[in-house]
Amino acid sequence: MKIAVLTGASSGLGREFFKNLQNIEDIDQIWIIARRANRLEQMAADAKIFTRAIPLDLADRGCLEQFSDVLKQERPDIRILINNAGFGKLEYIYDLDYAQQIDMISLNNGALTALCAMCLEYMHEHSFIINVASIAAFAPNSRMSVYCSTKAYVLSFTKCIRQELKPRKINALAVCPGPMATEFLDVAGISGGRSKTFERLPYCDASLVAKKSLEYAKKGRAVYTPRLFFKFYRLLCRILPHGFVMKFSKT
């Protein structure tokens, strides 16, 4: 059985990935992972192909070990791994609870790294990994210092493992979208006009981001940045000092 594993499946971009995965012909099962069991079970019940709901809090080391045990027991043929789970917070570091900052690092980086390491034992030629980063990976931003740093890690990590996996013919793609109209904005505390920068930015279509990410990962691309505006921002962050970029990109 050919399996797709999707984390952060219960809302936003994760749901869009789930919709698109159901249309991939050579996938027999989808394993969806998130904290909210009720949402996962409903998604599984409504799916067009067999879907396994695995409710786990991936920021919890014990939950990661539970998933590792599932892999060891079932030894699935994983063709697609999508690390979409993650969250951010809009706040100065001295105003944000330290536990939330640690949880952000644990989920955005720790869980993503662990899932890659675990699943690669069960991945073979022509399979691929999609790691969801952000335009925040391109340059630091004040009031999102931890989030930006975690996404810079995701981008760098994905490029590194992509190089390591070339001999095995497994691709890794980093997806770096701009803001999307998802629950992320509410969780991050960005909604309600708290950031003029976010109000001015063009938004990405989550459905299109999911669809194109799957296409580009299969084609062997390394990084996908939706929309010309954000492609230009990515270029600026390469050629200009980050201190300068931060003056006009602050959140």
C-alpha cells in the first residue's frame, strides 16, 4: 500500500493538501495527523480514499514516539510526506510566554525533523517530502522573531536533506508562501489589524499553494515561492543586508 503522510491536516493549508492528495492516482492511503481528533475523524469519514486519522500533539515527545512505534509495526510504503504542522505568534519576545516559544520551536522544527528522520526509513525512489516554511524564512522580522527563526531552519534543513537524498532519488521541497486566509492568522494574533504589514500584503490561495507544491515536489524542485511579489521579496533578501530589509518588512 502506497501511503501519504500529512501533518497539520485539520485546517487551512493542511486541508487543501488533503483534498489534493485524494486525487493522486498512485496513493492508496492517507495518514492524517493533528491534535483535533474530531476534525480528523470527520475528514477520514468524508474522504474518497481510505484515510487513517492519527490524533497526536507533535510538540509532545511522547506522541512522536507513538508515531515511531506505528511505523515500526506497520512498515508502510511512504510515497509522500508533508510536514505542514506549525504555528506562529505575533509578539515581542519579552511579551510572549516562554512556554509558547518553546512549543513553537518543538513543533515547527523538532517535529518536522523527527518526522523526516522517521519516515525516510520507509521511503524509496521517486517519493518526496514537502516541508512548509514561509516567506518569513527569507529575512528576520521583529515581533515574529521565534517564528521567523524556525522557518529559516525549515528552509535550510530542507535544502540540506534534498542534497543528501539525491543518491536515493528522493526529493525534498521547501514551500515558502506568503499569508493565506487560514486559522493561522487568528492563532498568531495577526487578525484584527494588529499588523499593518499583513494588511498590505497580497494573499496566497491555499488551494493553489497545495496543488502546485505537490506538482513541483514531484518534478524535483527545491523551493516553491507562490506569487511574483514574494519571489521578488525572496530575491531582495538575497542581495540586500537583512538589517535594511527588516526596516520595511517589520510586522
